[in-house]
Amino acid sequence: MEHNDRCSPEEVDGDSCGSSAAGSLEMDRNPSPPPEKDETEAGEEVDAIGETVYSKHWLFSTLTRLIQMVTDQESGLSDSSMELTDDLEEDLCKVWDMAMDKDVAVFLQEFKAPDILLGVIAKSCSPRLTEICIGILGNMACFHDTCVSLSQSSDLCAVLLLLLGDNDPPTLLETCRLLLTCMSQPDVAPLWLERIQQQPMVCSSLCFIMSSSTNVDLLVKVGELVDKLFDEDEEMMKSWVSTPPSNTDPNKDTQQDVVSSLLEAATQLRSESPEDLEVYLHSLQLLTTAEEGMQALVSDKACGRAVWTFVCKIVCEDLCQADDPPLILQEQKALLVSALALLSALHSSLQTDISSALLGSLIRILQFNAECRQSRTAGNSESEGSQKEEEKQVEDEQLEALVETTAEFLSAVLMELNKDLLSSIVKEGYLTERSCVSAVGTLVPQHVTAVQHLVGLLSEVEPKLADIIKKDFTFSSEVLS
């Protein structure tokens, strides 16, 4: 609204509305009331939600229309399908977006909106309506206080866990997002873990999604949820891999075990969204940290060998290739460390054969790391202040974990190395003077025995390379002779 709404045409050219044209003139009437804009602004401030520009009245109106729609449906005044009108759907989507604002989330909580939405979800026959309602709750849960309040509702928890058995991908996606958001709050995570542990259907529902869905977004979110559950509760992980399908499980005929379900989902993501494989490889790797998990991987009818083959393909064909720049390790370190830790554990239990490509990948990782270190050392004087020390430390810790995992796995492989395999990796270009020196430089002194075995074989297969290794390391006369 313009400031000059109450001004006459003659007054518009003056200094301001309601003031005299010259300082010598006296006012010959009572002061005008405040401009209408002031009244409007005051009303808008009362109607605004917190510090936002969102209207309380509009929000009340939208929720009231939602309640009325449900009421009409229950009383038979509208179609039983509870179809959303375009206008109401658009407005509810606005509420969904608004709930990402903390003031709006708190206001919705105070207005008992979660109870309203929960009632709508329980009665809804419209997948789109259910998705939107859960989406609003999911955005509200992004804030600590509202998340704690939502998590205290046992009814909400029961409904969400039941919805994991739904067949609508958007609804499943928002349900998993909401669960994961709540699980990310330390204050309430134990409460959710306890509730999930008490519902065996959660495991079968998640396995069914992973083994049957082709929806990339849904597979990623389910993978994140499973990884979070395994990471937070080892006992839950053990029970999930040890418990057979329930006789009352509606998905019993199509359900797969946890390991094969994780593998199915990862296989789907490899072609569609390879960057999101990390959570699945990490979940599989977590299984190897418990006896029950290893048993689920390597027992007679388990799919451990299929997991081995799949992860080998990822490492050898997708990650850290010869034509990549060494800095690729920074991008792939998290995925590589889970993959190699998983392969290392499977190798020791399954006694799998090592291909020249896998051995070459292990050597290349150590070579790339050595080259990255040399590059950083050379550029330290110029870029020391360009990166925060905390960020640099985190990156170094992650890369160090990858190097340690790779070195451990490579040392075990080298102890089993024979002349035929060594000849193959030399012939195929996986082992060169440069890569060999880099690998040995990382392996010593912790893995001297493995290096000694390698040099012994090199003395027969590639004597010149063996001599270079002995010459480059000062302790060669003691342990590598």
C-alpha cells in the first residue's frame, strides 16, 4: 500500500503527506490518523508466524480445509477415495515447504498439527495426501525440539513403521526420510531403535524394498536408514541377519535375507547412481564386524561369493583407474575403504582367488597416495593457509584409513603370491618400478614379511626390479637379502 493513499492530488507534490507546504503555515485541523499502511502492518505482524512472512490465518484455513475434507469423507459427503483438489494439494505443498522454517515448525507443533496430520494419514486412501502429510512431519523433524516432541508420540511411530509396508514409492521415500531424520537426533535415537527392534516387520519391509524396488531415490534413502540402524545398534543388526522370515509375514514368499537384499539394491544402484553405493558397501562391511554377520555372508547357502564378485568389479572396473588423476582418491576414499575392508574380510573367510586386476588396484591405490603426498608436500608453502586445518585433518584421517586398509589387505595377498600371478601383474603393467617402490614404501616397516616374500619372488621373475627395491630401502641387507 502506498504512503500517499490519504493525500489529495495537490498534496502529492509536497515534502510528505499531511505536512504543510511551507514551514510558516500553521495546521488548521486536527492531526490525521496514522496511515492505513501502519494499521495493515500491525495486523500483518500479529498474523505473521514468528519472524516469517507466513500467515497464521492462511495456515489455519488450509488445515481447516484438510480437516473438513476428511470429515466429509468419513460422513459420506464426498468420494471415499479422498481425492485432493488441485487447490488444496497446492496449498498443502506450500505448508510442506513452509515447515522447513523453524518458526513455522514450532507453530505447527503448538497448533497440534502433528495430531491432525496423523489422523489424516490413518484415514487417507490417497497416496499423494499421505506423502504430503509425512513430508510436512519430516520437515518439522529437522529441528531438535519439534523432533523430540514428534518422537514422543507412540501412535506416530506405530503408523510410520506400518507405512514401511506400503507400496507407494513417494510415501515410502518420505517415511524413510522422516525415520532417518529422527534417528539422527541423539536425544531420541534410542527410543526409535527400541521401537524398531520390537517390530520384526520393519526388517522384512526394508528387505522387500531393497530387493524389489528400482526407484533410485528410495533405494538410497532405505540404504541410509539401514546403514544408520546397523551403525547405531549392533544387536539389531545381529538379530536381523539371524532371524528367518516370519510365518505371518505377508512378504514371506518373496522376502530375501538381509545380505542378498543389500546386494540386490547395490547392484541396481551401480548402474543408476554409483556415487550412492557407499551406504550399501558400508552396511555389508559392518556385517563382517560381528560373528553373526560373517556367518550370514559365508555360510553354505549365503551369497558371500556373489558379494565378493560384485565388489571386485566395483574396485577393479569403476574406481581408481590407471587413467584417473591421483587426486581421485580424495573423491573415492570413503567408498574404497568400505569396499576393501569388506573384500579383506571375505577373502580371509572364503579363501577366494585374487585376480591380477584386484592386485593391480591395490598397488595403484598406494601409488596414487604416494603421488598425492608428494604433490601436497611440494605445494605446502603456497597453499598452507588456503585450507582450514580442521578440514585438512579430517581429509587426512579418511585417506589414512584407506591407506591402512589397503596395506593390510595387500600384505595378506602378497603372502599368498606365486610366480605366475606376479608374472601376470608385471606383464599387464600393474607392477612397474614406480608402483612397486610406492607400494613397498607404504608397506614397510609394518609389513616387512610380505615385502620380503615379494622381493624373493621378484628375484626370480624380475631380478632388476628386485635389486631396485633392495637398493632403495636401507634395511634391505637385514630383511630382504
